[in-house]
Amino acid sequence: MPDFSWRGRNGAGDIVQGVMEGAAANAVADSLLGMRITPIEIKPQGTNLSATSKQDSASTTPSFQFFKEKVNSIDVLLFSRQLHTLLRAGVPIMRALAGLQESNNNPAMKIVLGDVREGLDSGRDLSLSLARHPEVFSRFYISMVRVGEMTGRLEEVFIRLFEHLDFERFMKEQVKSALRYPSFVLAAMAVAMLVINIFVIPAFAKTFKGLNAELPLMTRVLIGFSEFMVNSWPFLIAGVALAVLAFNAWRKTDQGRYDWDRLKMKIPVAGKIIQKGTLAHFAHAFALSSRSGVPIIQALSNVAETVDNAFIAAKIEKMREGIERGESVLRTTIAAGVFTPVVIQMIAVGEESGALDDMMQEVADMYQSEVEYELKTLSQQIEPILIVALGAMVLVLALGIFLPIWDLGSTMIKH
């Protein structure tokens, strides 16, 4: 077999290169993706890659343009749908890309499409041309396109990608809407506490001090906490700002992201919605990969990188490792510990009948239905928690503020 010189980006985004033996460029690309290296260019051994290297080096030079437009998920979604329509109509791919580039309203997407066209002009496959832009097209997306090229069903792959990206966008919006209401309520309660401690309690404190009487313990605690907030608010603001910065820095680390994504799914009410939405994303992506002919090990590896949850991604990676050791999908699913018994039973039926992709699609639809139901009943689930929290707040304020007034009234009646 011939040798191929290759260049790509590793998981850290650094440019790496080397030489690999393979039957064709596609085979080398698959091997690199298995090594978690996104290929940028693959050429027969002896071809000079220096010119392209310089070009890529220039393209990776940090840009200091302000308000620079970026390619967002909607751009990729529309690109997939439009390219499917053009290919189904029999338009050659070069003409299709040229038309999409000319009609696109996003300058960043125009640049990406122009580079993809140049890659095709130079003899690269479409998947390799798309892989030159890992910030736009995910490994899952590129793998699906490569399957479409190998099977000759590129237009079918693009409509499936469109449906998957649309499903992914829908689930993210659903989860965000689930978190929006409790976040707003917690923010409102925090503002109410600030107003009470900064404006209300100090007014009562002046009145109580004029009475020269011994105050109840709860009243002294409230007044002390209020005085601390009034006198130390600059330090409190600085502390909150530092806490937010420290939390964001911790969350960006690998271990921090893993722990935070695990804790998110334990948040009362909202946590189960996040978990079900993430598992729906996984099941839908896995079903799409299986239906398109992607090997199960490669499918799990790609899906693990597309799931926006480090904890679930780690579970999927363990599933992949178990299957590599020869275990069944059912056994690895049970070991993951994140699926319900009903889902496990569906996977068992799918594996036995050879229709695992259909069963995983059923799992995705089931989780999606559950997320929609949870969102519809979200207010009913949160109301008891809010009532208890507000009741506790009112009780503390009543005990702290009105007890001294009641004691004073009792004393005046006795005298």
C-alpha cells in the first residue's frame, strides 16, 4: 500500500503531521479520526505540503478584528438543507457550493464555503475540505459526510444531518427554557433579599434602638446581617465577582466541566430535564450514525464528542471501550448507569432483532416527549418549592421584625 503525507489538528487544536500507510486517502482519514486527529490535508508521499502549511499558519494567526462575525449553528443547519435540495435536483456540487456562497448573508460562512470550493478544486474530498474548519463542522458531521461519499448517498446524508441539527437545536432551546423560569425566580428572590436587608430592616433597626429594650435573638441576627451588608457591600460585590470568575475558571478545566455537568443533572426539577435532553441528543445521533452505516465503535466515539455534557460523554466512551472488548451494547448500556429500565429493554430488543437504529430513534423520541411534558408541568413542580421558600422568608421576617413590636405592646398593656 502507498504512503500518504498528512497534516491535521489534534484535540488541543495544534497542527500535527506525519506519514501513514493506507489504501487510499479516505482510509488514512478514517485512521486519523480514530486517533482523534482532524485531517486537514492528505497527499501521496513526496508531495510538498509546505505551501499549504504556510497558508494554514497564516490562517491560524490570531485576528484582532472587533465584532467579527462567526458561523453559528443556524448557518450550518441551512447549509445542510440547501445543499441537500440542490444535490437532489441534480446540480453539480461545485455549482451548488458556488450558489450557496454567493447567496449567503454571513461573511464568515462565505469564507468557509470559498475555502471548501478551493479544496474540491485541488482534488480533496468534500469531507476533507469540511474538516479544514473544525470550528464550524463537528467530527460527527464530517464522519457522516464521509459515509455519504463512500456510499454514494450524499444528498440523503445531508437531509439526515439537517434533521439531526434541527433536533439538536430544538432540544437545546427546550433545556434553556426549562432553566429560564427557575433562574428568574431565584434572581427575583435574591433582589428581594437585598432590598429588605438594605432598606427595610435598617428602618426598623432605628426604631428598635430608640426603645432601649432587649431584642429577641432572631431580631438581633437580622439586624446584624443587615448592618454587615450595608457596611461591607463593596467587599460583598468583590467577593461575588471573584467567586464567579473562579467558578468559570474551574468549569473550563476538564475535571471541573465533568463535575459541573454531573452536578447539573442533580438540580431539583431542572436536573432531570437536562439529563433527558442530553440522552435524547445521544440517542438521536447514534440512530443517525447507525442508519448511515457508520461502525458502532466510531459512531460512539463521534457522538461522545458532540454531546454537550462531559459526564454523559465519559459514560459513552466507557460504552465504546466495553464494545471494543467484545461486550454487547446491552451490557455496556446497563454499566453506564444513566438509562432507565424501559430504555435498556428497548435497546435489548433492538440488539436482538438487528434494528438497534430504530430502537435508538424510539428512545430519542421518548426522551423528547418526556422533556416536552416536563416543561409543560414545570410551573406546577416549582410552585411548591417557591411557596415553601417564600413562606420561610416571611416567617423569618415576621419573627425578626414583629416580635419586638408584639413584646412592646404586651409590656405597655401590663403597665
